[in-house]
Amino acid sequence: MLYLITLFFFFCTYIYWGQTLNNNQLIPFIQETIATESVQTDPDDPAIWIHPNQPELSLIICTDKTARIGGLYIFDLDGKILQHIENIDRPNNVDVEYGFKINETYSIDLVVLTERLQGRLRIFSIDINTRQLYELTGRNTNVFIDSSGDHAAPMGLALYKRVNDGKIYAIISRKSGPNHGYLGQYELIWNEQSIDLKFIRYFGDFQGEEIESIVVDDQLGFVYYSDESYGIRKYNVDPQTNQTEQIGFINTTNLWQGDSEGLALYTTSDKNGYLIITDQIKNGSIFHIYERQGANSYIKSIKTRADKTDGIEATSSLLNKNFPRGLLIVMNGIDKNFLLYDWRNIENELILLKNNVHFNQLNFIYFILEMCCIWFNFSF
């Protein structure tokens, strides 16, 4: 009899927790708040610049990655085009960094992007007063100059500002590359009236299809990149640490329906927040949310109408009445534009998940107590 009761106990436990896990895997749909105007041909990657004095005047900066006639589009927070920089030869990824030092008393904010078919970076400053971009690309911004073909073609890019000295670096991936040393790291150097690059190192392993999406956590000193169809790799980003070995990995072969693409960080404090990873799906990309801290544990997923999303960006800054707790920006292929999501809608799903987990834990305690009572009654 005790044997049958034991089997019954474990069977009920299995059914209970199986149902709990299935409930947690239901993916909620999130509607965008604003859709930007369309770019000309092929949208790819967004970045955001936060205005230092009037956050409602912040800019969304996005690439249109066509060969020869590609460009950079600058939108306001209503999704309207404010500026279009043309004739960039297949731009891929773009990023923003703040406080690049010109001298001891003056600094500027930068927009940097890869120009794949020219094998170089393009560098722009942002005028705070006019919100216009002005080019500062120097003569020495070519990358992977010791390689050729796709091994010398820059794609992914993220900027890193070192906390202890304010130096700014570009972390760059290429269209194709070796199994070791796939990424290049370059320091941005002021050269009279423009900005050049100084090569620092190669690092990073490769095993999947290609590497495009990169994001850097300046405060914690980590870089994450998507080794597509394989996983998300995590490294120390500061070259002064002399640490070139992988320190973290997120497997994307089981949970994913499509390629693991765009990456973004949403910070809630100096050390906490979320790492957001794109699951690229036709007519409905999914975004998987992980902890920023520790071992980057999985939390929850959200579904959108965004089509075949490549690049994404996020911020927790208060922007305006539509985005008081920041936003998530995602590329949308079918409409050739970018979708802006109010973070409050995502946050509500995270709060709901937390409440459900707490409720399920209490239910399980009651369940165990009931089973103990049944066990006691059968035994005596």
C-alpha cells in the first residue's frame, strides 16, 4: 500500500509542476506604442540618444543597410524623420556613446556605424542644440585590415566606455571570420578635426552561422554577442584585464524558433536589469528576457508583430508621457520601419510572472501538506 501511495504522490507532483511550467511558457503579445515612418529600402539596427537636458527631444538613430545608397535615419520619439544621411555603402549596426573627450574641458556624444562594403566605420557627432548629426570620420577608420573578403567586412558593432578613464572603444564583428578572434576591438582617437581608430585586440569564439548583434554593459564590464543558431557568448570587455576566455553562455538551440539576433540591455540599477535577446521570426518576432546580473537566468518571453527583427535597443530613461519608464525599439522588416514599445507594458508582464510564481509556490506548499495528510491517514 505504501508503494502505491508513493507512486501516487510523485505522479501528482509531476502533473502539478508540469502544468505550472506550461503556464509559465505562455507567451503574451505586446502591442507597440508608436511605429516610425518607413526607411527607403532595408532597415537593420536602431540606437537611441538621450538628450541631456530635455529627454523628450531624444533621438532614435537607425540604419538602412542597402549597398551604395544605404543611409542613416534620425527619428524623434513620435517616429517622424528629422534627418536622413545618404550614400552609406551598406551600413549594418549603429551605436551611441556619450562624453568622448576632445580635450580636458570639452566632450561630445558620438554615433558610430559599420560601413560594410567600404570595410570601415563611419563616425558622427550629435549637436545638442540642433539635434543634427555631423560627420567626424577620420582617414584611419578601416578595420580588419590584415584580412580580406568577408573576413574584412564589418557588420556588428557596439561601443564601450571604460568607467575608470572614459576611453571609448568599438567592438566589431565581421561578415565571416575565424573560429577564434572573430571580434575586433578598437579605441577611438581624436586626431585634430576628426576621429581615427587604434587597433587593440582580436578576441571571441565563433561556431554558428555568423555574428552580428553585440551589446556592451559598460558598468559591469561585459560584452555579449550572438553566435547565431548557437548561443549568446559573454566576455570581459576591458582589454586591461587580459582575460580573453569566455565567461558566460546562453544556449539558444532549444528555446528559439528562429535565429538569435538583436541584443539590448535595460538597466534598473548599476548592477541589475534585463538582457533582451531577439528570436527572429516572420510576422511575429519573440523577445526573450534574461537577468542582467549573475548567470543571466531566463525570466520570460514576449511576442510582437515585428517581422524578422534584426536589431533592437532599450533604455530605462524617462523620455516623455508615452515612455515614462523607457522603451524597447525593434526593427520591423515588413513595413521597413521600427516599432517603439512602452516598457510599462513589458514590466507589467514581468510583475505578473513574479506574482504567479509566488502564488504557485504557496499552492505547492498546500499541495504537499494535503499529500502528507493523505499519507498519514493511509499509514495509520
